Amino acid sequence: MSGRQAELITLSRLEDSTEPWYGIIMGNTGSENEDFFILEHFELHHCTHGMVLNDFSYNITGAHMLDVGPGIVYNGHGPLVVIDSTFTNGQRAFDVKSSRSRIVFERCVFMSDYTGLTVNYGHELHVTGCHFQGQSNYGLYLAVDQNMDIIRISDCSFNQSVHALNLNAGYECDLRITGNEFTHGTSFQVVSLSTRFSGDFYIENNVFSSVVEGTTAMTINPEYRVSIGSHNIYIRGNTFKRMQGKAMVLSHPGYASYTIEGNTFSDIEFTAIEFVYVEQQVVPIRIILNDFENNRGPNMIYVGKSRYDSFTTSPTFTMEANSFLGNEVSSAVIETNQHSCEIHYNIFSNAQSRYDLKVAYSGEDEVNATDNWWGFVDSEDVADRIYDVADDSSLGRVLFEPFLKEPEFSCEAVADCSGNGACVRPDLCQCDEGWTGTECSEYSCSHVLDCSN
């Protein structure tokens, strides 16, 4: 069936139909050949099952599904490409039940009542420039319990979906969630990633805003079957703003290594970053170069307890070159139940908060928090910003001396970053996009994949 034939048959069926009808079934032959069908510019409505596509490869452009049951169910084995299509049906918009190849969705609109796009199998998944709105269950649901090598979700918008994005995947995968906008989330988890495989995750340059009370913008849960040290999660360059819930809850640090870098947190009414179920694994957890400004809640960063009391080791939590300005918290800006924290070169200026740092573990272990700016030049005033053994004899100790005597650093030894970056600690630059090197004086194309595309 060619694209033109599909259009004529569809329109003819609609003109003759006054009662609900089943829809269209293609394939269903059990064939393993490489037949490829092009379906263009067609519309289906008032049918119970929309389209069921079996066996073959399909390229769909300009489809419009209105008032149908499941929109399109795909049971093929070849590539699937869907472009410039709209799904406003009442149940699941598009359900990919099987594929052994590449799946692509570009510039599609999903406004179904229940779930927008569900993907259960595939070799590669690319979702680009799509819009998901108003789903009562999931906007995009990935339950990929097999080896999907690549997942790319980029430049999409998710609005008023109960769960915007849920990934429950297994085995090795390269995952990138970049440049998306998540707004008006209405559930416990706007973005939920539950994984049990190795590989690298990149969650970069997304915007999370206007989520309701009791909602967490992002939860990540690497499960125990992950090979220790083989799972790296990078959360970089994202914006979290105007939220009445938590920005992120990161489970089982230790099963995976986290790098949280260059994010902005503003106008959040609860904890910005929360680590829970800390594991007995020595892997790096890095929280660097983030801005926390004008937030409220119990904490900005909370490091929870170990999963078992018998743990003697834990990940190293490094918090460096972050800025905490104008936050109003009820407990402390940073609160930790782990002594394995290295806290340096941060700027604290939170006059409406009683404490900037609080230890909540018992024992004699020490937290190293030297070389920070605490808003004061007198050691007694600085000590008053910290809650530790000096306030409760059962708690650990914070080492805060020497501390910075001013909130600005000098990068004179590295040419003041050549005017192409920011001085984030003494003689250390954070280069602007397009620049690299110790002095930020060398050109860089890393932000465009080194021009590989």
C-alpha cells in the first residue's frame, strides 16, 4: 500500500462511516522481508483501534488521529519514522510494542488523555521537537528491558502531564535528555529514570518550571544490578525555577557516579538536591558550579543516611564553587549525614537562614569545609553559621579554617581567563562556550560534538 493509496482508502472509509469502526490493519503476514511503506497526509477518527502496523518498516508523515482508541500500535521489525503528526485520541497515542531497529519521532504532537508515546523495544530511539500535553498517565514512557544502544530525547516540551517522562530500562545504553522544557508538572515525579544497566546518562540544558506542591521534578534510581563504576550520570546546565516541590531526588549514590554541574535553582519551595539510600561504594559525587538563589525549604542540598547502619565507607561528595545566595531555609543550606564531604570554594550569603552547614551524623569523623566564603571575616561569626559538635556533643566536627576573607577569587596567574570565562576559584577558570584551556584562550568545538556532525 503506497502513501497515496492509504490516503484515498482512509478518506473513503470516513465518508461512509457513521458508527465506530475498528480501524486499519497493515501487515500481519509474519514476513521478515524488508518491505517499506510510506503513509502520508491521512486522517483517522471515530474508530476503536486507529491503526495496527505489523511486520514491515514504515515512514509516516502528516498523520492526524482524532477520537480513536489506541492511535497507532506498531509491531514491526524494521525502522519506524513518524514526522509532523498529531495524536489527540482518547487513550494511548502511539505504542511501539516491538522493533529491532531505529525509531524516530520528529515534530509530533501528543494530546491523548492517557499516555502519549510508549516504547517497549528498539535498537535506537530519537524523539525530537515533539509536544506532549495533558496526559493523565505518562507523556513519554520507555520500558525498554533489553539492549537499546541509544536514546535521544531533545527539544521537546512537556506540559501538564501527570508524569512527563518515565524511563525504566535495562542493560547498556547511551542516554541523552537535552534541551527539553517540562512545565506545570502535576505528579510525584515529573521525570523518573529507573535503570539497571551500565552506560552514561546526560541530562543537559533542560528547563523545569511551575511544578505543583508535593512534586519532584526529577528522580533517578540506579538499581543494584548496575556494575559499580560503569554508570555515570551527568546533570548539567539545567534550570529549575518556580517550583513548589523538590528539584531532584537521587537514589543510591554509589551504584552510580553523579556529576551535577552548572545548574540554576531559583524560587524553589523545597529541597533542591536530595541524596537518599547512600551505598557503601567509593565513587565520586560532584556538585560543582551551581547557583542556588532565592529558594526556600528545609535545605538546598541534603545528603541522606547510608542504606545500612553497618556501612564503613560511602561515596565522596565534593561540593565546590557553588553559589548560595539569598536562600531562606529552616534547617541548613547544606545538611549531611555523611562525613565523606569535601566542601570548598563555595559562596554562602543567606542572611535569612540560621545555618549554612549542618552535620547530622554521630561520631568523631570530620567534614572538610575549608576555603569557603561564609559572609564574615571573623572566625567566631563563621563558626556561628555551622552546626556541629560545638552545638551538639554527639555530632561530628566541621573543619572550616582557613576560610576565604572575600567572596571573589583572583585569576591573575591565568590571564584573568582572557575575558572568555569566569574565575571560580583561585587561578581556576570556567571557560565560556567555545573556549578551553587553562586561560580560556583556545578555541573549542566540544559544544557541537567537535564538529563530528
